[in-house]
Amino acid sequence: MLANRIKLIPPSPTLTINAKAKAMRAAGEDVISLAAGEPDFDTPEHVKEAAIKAIREGFNKYTAVGGIPELKEAIISFVQKEYNLKYSQEEVLVCCGGKQALYNLFQVILNPGDEVIIPAPYWVSYPPMVLLAGGKPVIVQTSEENGFKVTPESLEKAITPWTKAIILNSPSNPTGSVYTKEDLEGIGAILKDKNIWIVSDDVYHKILLKPELKWNCIANLDEEIKRKTFIVNALSKTYSLTGWRIGYLIGNKDVIKAATKLQSQSTSNPNSIAQRGALAALTGPQDFLEQWVAAFRKRATYLMDFFKKIPGIRCFEPEGAFYAFPNVSSFFNLKASDSVKLSEYLLEEAKVAVVPGIAFGKEGFIRISFATSLETIKKACERIKIALERLSR
Ligand code: GLU
């Protein structure tokens, strides 16, 4: 009944688990979700006001497929300030979230059999998006020891004549690791003079958990690398606008033109009201972000202290984003033999929802989102502790 292509992919595990936790809560169960990858902070008032004003002004019709010019300009200014890189409007496509930006991109650059190098742990939707575009995900495992970052050596080994692109995601979902300038130079040296696109998924770039850390984008290395790089970013995490679905793709203008054509045949423009909200978000006050990041830092510190107190858990200290990715493999036993079973056990026994590491291509781990209040995290940790103790008895 169904087309072959849809059989290639599972539903998004992050969204599925989050929906399950919500449904359990709606049914009266006291479930805490540490599965959701979305900030718990409310959308800033001035952003809401701008959207309400847009509706009242009658800004309710189709817009240009690739986004209103004012928003494109605001994105260009934002990127110039944040990345110190200059782009023109024809190099920018506004999409329905960062997700559509990535989806569009793979659809327009991949031919059947083209390979995309994806360092694991990876965000859950990269491999399915590549598969849906007829491409072949080439997973390159990274390790805790090298900070879950792809090394130039392992990257070089993974490159074949069919390699079309590589995805870099820094800060990373799910590990929180951040590539330094030196890391990127190493990767850039391998990619130099090669016909390989670089997809830089930067949706967490404003959420750095260590004040001394500086965020870097590979496109800054040199002109050649910039020409080969696509920037994917979104307003979802930075401005707490997850439900509004506004993200963007920046890069080679011919590819952007093709992606715009694809978008014209799929969703048309991103929501007009949300575009006006996004414009207010990018051009309005930015000070709230500092408080949000300070809250994320506190939560990360709490979680790391908590993990240290539990024998058997080892956790890489996240440097960015709002996820912790602890190694919980020492708890695997007959009752909870892998990360899926352990996550199910935690949901049933502790009533805490987390995402199994295997969803991110890494067995032995679970992802814990700390995009929820410190009180809730503390309560969840208490429950996890008791459930794990029970498991190891
Ligand atoms: N990116 C977030 C996460 O990883 C939101 C859900 C999704 O689209 O995957 O949880």
C-alpha cells in the first residue's frame, strides 16, 4: 500500500517519546519529560506582540516562497554579526524550521547512491532525511574520549568517490560537544580541494555552557570552505519559538534557488505570521538570552554533580546545547538490556522520559534534556537514582 521510501524510515524518536510522555501526563500519570528538545522558557513578549500585530494588520496571505525580504535581511545581518560572514538575499532561504532547511537541502543535492558522512552520535533526523533523498548515510562513530567529535583521520577514511556531503553539528545534539577552531581546521584540511558539501547545523550556537568557550563555524576558515558550506540555523532554540517553525538555509545560490523551487512545490512560504515574529526576534532586544543560558548552565552543573554521585554513570560534560548524554551501559542487565529497554524501564518505573542513545546512533547511552526547570530536574534525578538502584540490585 505504501511507497518504499516511507518504509525506509522510523518516526522521529524524539517527537514520539515526547508525545508519549505528554499522553501519559494527560491520562493522569505523574510523568516528567526529560525527552523534549525545546526550551521551557516562554516566547519573548515582543515577539508574540509582533505576530499578533501581523494578524491584526491582515498579514495573513501568502508571502514570497523563500521568505519576506525584511526577514532575509534580518537573517543576513544576524549572520554577519554572529558569524562575521557576508551573504546576499539570493543565498538565503527561510524554511519551516531548521528541519525543512535540511530536508530541502538533501533533496536538491543528493542523487541515488550519493553518500553523506554523519558523525555519530547524530541528531535523529539526519539519516532518515538522507535516505528519503535517495542518499546513503555513512555513519562515522566518535568516542567520549575525543569529546564525541569526528577526527580528521576517521573523516578521511570515510570519504569515497561518492561522498557528497558531511554534516557537522556544533554544539551537538545529543552530546553537547563543541568543535574548537583547531578541530575545524583539521577537518577543513581534509575537505580542502574536495568536491564535498559541508552542512553546518548551528541551531544551538547561542547556547554555550562554558563562558570561556567561543563558538566557531567551519565556513569561517577560508573562502573555499565558505563556498562549500551550507549554514542551517533556526529561531526555535535561541528564541524559544519551536512551534512557530522558522529556520533558514544559507549557501550556494544555485542550490538555494533549487531548494526554493522545491519549497514552492511543497509547503510554499513559511507561515507569514511566524515570519513577522521571527523578524521581531532577530531585530529586537537580545538580553533575555543571557538569563536563559545562565539557567541552562546551572542545570548542567547540577546534572553533572548528580551523575558523579551515581556509581556506574559516566557523562561527558556538555559544552553547549541543553542535553546531557550519560553512558549508562553498566546498568544493562536482563531486565534492561539496551538503551531502549532502559529508557522504557525509566519511563515505567521512575516515570521519567528520556531518549535512548541508539536513536542517535550510539548504544550504551541515554539523552537527558535539561530544557526544563531545575526543580523538575532535581525531582527527576531522585526518581532515576531510585530506579537505577533497584535495577542493579
Ligand atoms: N530537535 C529537538 C530534539 O532533538 C526537537 C525534536 C526533533 O525535532 O527532533 O529533541
